Amino acid sequence: MSNRYDVVIAGGGVMGSAVAYFLTADPDFDGRVAVVERDPSYEFCSTTRSWGGVRQQFSTPANIRMAQYNVGFFRQAPDVLAVDDDRPALSFREQGYLFLASETGAQSLADVHQVQTGLDAAVELLEPDALQTRFPWLNTDGVALGSFGYADEGWLDPHAVLHAFRRKAQSQGAVFLHDEVERLSRNGKRIDGVDLKADGRIDAGTVVNCAGWRAGALSATAQIDLPVAPRKRMTYVFDCRTPLPDMPLTIDPTGVATRPEGSQHLGIISPDEANDPDRDDFTLEYDLFDEVIWPTLAHRIPAFEAIKLTSAWAGHYDYNTFDHNAVLGRHPEVDGILFCNGFSGHGIQQSPAAGRATAELIVHGGYRSLDLTAFDYARIPEGRPIIEAAVV
């Protein structure tokens, strides 16, 4: 197979599909776009194994502004991403995020709150008595302060978001290929194509790395250092007999998080760095639930003392080991390659802004709708990490 496309996107998950959509939707772009995805069923895709969270509660202005753009896009998505009058139902549940802090974390939560409200995020601080009144199912023992996003936060259907971007991109001319990009083709200081596992080489004017947790390994095939690796996350699904009305996605001071999912609930925790190696397996592990998640949740939400674990699944963050934030933009020394990687668990909610920004770089040579320069790849070799305090 020998083809040439103006843009080849390595990876057809939510990021690759979003980039393809925004490219083909731009009236100034008339090139050919190919998206290469190794698993078109998306059974093991990070996108479809995510929680689909949408929040404004970040600590850095760049992440907050991106979040505000994203929620606006998601509200318009049923109309914007409709194909032949088939409007995608993203099922946005606007029930908020509730961050809880102990005495040691309260000042940091208050400092972050000032940044958020300075950018008009719909967030309020609640002391223990107010938390107990607002959320009577919550045990505030050990909690000094809570931060609640009362609007523009919640979760949506990851499958629906992914397939809405993909279907719309296809309807606008993007070609989705069932194959795997094994390596980037580098000619001197330029990436000029990709080598596929099954069907040989594709020449490209521009290659966009949207390979998720494989992005670091793919970049390494062209001697490019991209600090993105797979980090395994376990989600546990359980029943609770006691109704907990209007429960937000709740993050305990320990980092254990939970939210409702239909008539059930989800639980998760991100391990500390010392116990969080690169892993790409899907083996189910239940000790974490029994020893950490369940005891923590039973203390914080007494109704969870009597629950029944019904299922679990494993997925992977495309984890940016440098600073846990998105890596976007061009390489400072190698032409023909753009990065859209390292979202570290924020991929679904950041896909509209990241996809549009990447398309703007290709078509217009710079950002137009939202300046995401803070996330440029160049910060990595220059040693300029983005310090984001609100990591889940």
C-alpha cells in the first residue's frame, strides 16, 4: 500500500477523532485526512474505559480556560456533531465535583478557589456544617473544607463523545483505517510518513501523534523523547441500597473518588508515584478495593458500609510523567509532527479544545480560538513543568 495524505493521525480514540473532526470542519482546509486506529471496536481503548468526567476545578488558568471552552462545546455538540439529523446524545449529567480537604489541605483548596473564581468558574467553598446541610449523606469527620462545582461540572458518556466525533469526521471526508502505526518515518529533521503494521507505508505532510498511552513508544521510533507511558487504573462498580440523591463526583482527602453510575456507584484511586509503575495489562485486582477504597468510602459515606461489589474494569491513563498535563503543538527541532498526548486522565473532557487547537496549528499555523501555548511540547526539553494541584 502506498498512499499520501496531507494529515495522518496515529490513533483514532477521542483525541484522534476530535482532531479529524475539527480539521475537516475548517473551511480553510481541503486536504486528505487519514486516521489510523488499531482497534475500531474500541474495546480496550482508554476513552471507552474512562469515567467521562467534566470539571472546571483545576488550579492553573490554562486548564480552567480549556475546561470552560470544553463544556460550552459539549452543550452544543448534539447540533454541531449531528449527521443527517441524527443528533448524538452525550448524556451530560451536571451533578458537579466535590473536592474535600483535611486541615492540611484546606489552605491550598482555598488558594485554588481564588484562581477559579477569578476566571468565573461556578465553584463555592463549603465548611463542614454547610457540607453536612448540602450533602446529608456525607460524614465530615476530618474534613476542614469542601469545594463544590455547582454548574458546568459532572460527567458524560465517553462512548457517545468518541463516536460522535468519529462519525462527524467521516461524514466530512476523513478516512479511518483499521491498522496500527508501528513507527514514524523520519527523514533528517522531518517526519514524512508512517509505517503501518499490516499495510506498509503512508506518506504524510503532517503526522499527529494521538496514540494515547502508546504515544511515548511511538515517538521513540523517530528518536523523539515524549514522556508519556501507560498507567493502569482500576474502576470498581458496586451497589448501595440507600439512595444518595444528587450525589456529585466526590473526592476524599485521601484521593479516593466515587460517583453514581445509574443505580450503581463507581470507585477509584490513583496510587502514589512510588507505587504506580508503567503497566499496560488489564488484569483485575480486588485487594485495592478491599483494603483501601471500600474502608475509605465507608468512613466518608456511611451508607457505603453495606455495599455489594458487582464488577470492575481496568483502563489506562496516557500518563505524562513530566507534569501530568497535556502535551500539544510542534517539536522545536523536528518538522512534520504534532503532539496531542499526555492528558493523564483528562482526555475526554479536554478533547474539544485539544482537537481544535491541533487543527488550527495545521491549517492556520497558530492558535485562533484558544491560546494553549502553555501546553506546548517545548516546555519538556526546556524543563518548564505546569504545576497543576487539582489532580484526580
